[in-house]
Amino acid sequence: MTSHRYPESDIAAVERAIAERRDIRHFVPGGLPAGLLERLVAAAHLAPSVGYMQPTRFVRIAEPARREALWRIVEAERHATGDALSSRNAEFMTLKIEGIREAAEVLVVALMPGREAHIFGRRTLPEMDVASAACGIQNMWLLARAEGIGLGWVSFFDPDAVAELLEMPAGARPIAILCIGPVAEFPPQPLLETLGWGRRLPLEDVLFEDRWPAGAGATPKAY
């Protein structure tokens, strides 16, 4: 036991938020509580950042026409992905992959230009800028779940098309579209697990000791 340990009830709340977090695609009408959007972004901004580079930027999509244009970019990639999943195309095309039109708020998350100048922690792993941004999104997800608000990460889009739509400077790169809003429910399991697209691996398949064991493979394909 350490004096830095949280009370049991706080630890249970953190573990509950982690276990009950879901990637949400279905939203109900209504807005966010006052100030929550800013608190979500603040939570992301508190996330760890490799070399303290703070690469994450957010663009709130407020104009209906721009949100519709963003939806069209996602829809184009949805069809392209369906074509690439030849054996499960029909099944994939029945999935709802975004909530851009229905969500109370839509944020595009992007990496800032000029990231190449940050060498600390990135010399051999330049993708750590993406890892830093992902840590921020996870913070948002957990706070949103604790507040009873859904959040979905949409990755079906052409980054160049989104960057052009949002007039991003050269070198900036969008990596996520976040749909945020009230929901009717939080499913007990991830949707893709419920629909048979994948399963949660047991810990012994992901935790190794000292070396990578012979015969330990990749995650089974869900397509």
C-alpha cells in the first residue's frame, strides 16, 4: 500500500470507465452539457506527450455545410473499404461506421505541422506523434463515458481531402473524426465483437515475459 493510492471508490470508478468505454456510432438528439466540450479537450490536452511536443490540434465542425461535406468524404471511404473487403463486402456495408450527421458535436483531430523538428523521443519512432494524440483521445473517451456521453472515433476518410476541406496548413495531418453526443445506451460489449467481427483476446495472448514466445501470432483477422 502506498500513500499515493486513490481511495477504493475512485479506483473502481476509473476501472469502470475503462471497462464500459465504447466506440459509439448511434446518437440521440440533444446537446452536450454546458462546458463539457471544453473539458473534454482539456482532458486531451493533459495527456502524455512524447518530448512534450504537444502535437494535437482540434477543429470543431460547426457549419452544417462543412459537416455534410465531411460526411461525404467519410461515405466515399466507406464504399472504398467495402470494395476492399470483397469476402465480407455486403456485411460491412450494413455497419454504421459514423455519426457525423446525428452527433451533437464533431471534432477533427489533427497533428500539427512542423512535427519533424521535434526529435526528442521520435528519432527512431516518428509515429510517437500519433501515439501522443491517441493518448489524448483516450482521455476524452473516458471522461465522456463518466459523463454518460458517447464518443466515436471515425477513421474512414482520405486525410488529404479532410485537410483541404478544413483549410489546414501544409504538413498538418488529420488522424481522427470524433463524434460526440448523448446516447440511448452503452452496449455491454463492443459492437464489432457482438457482430462477430472480432473478439477480446485473453491476457496470455498479449502478455509475454522476457521474449516473444514461439508460435505466438497476430490477432486473428476479422475480415
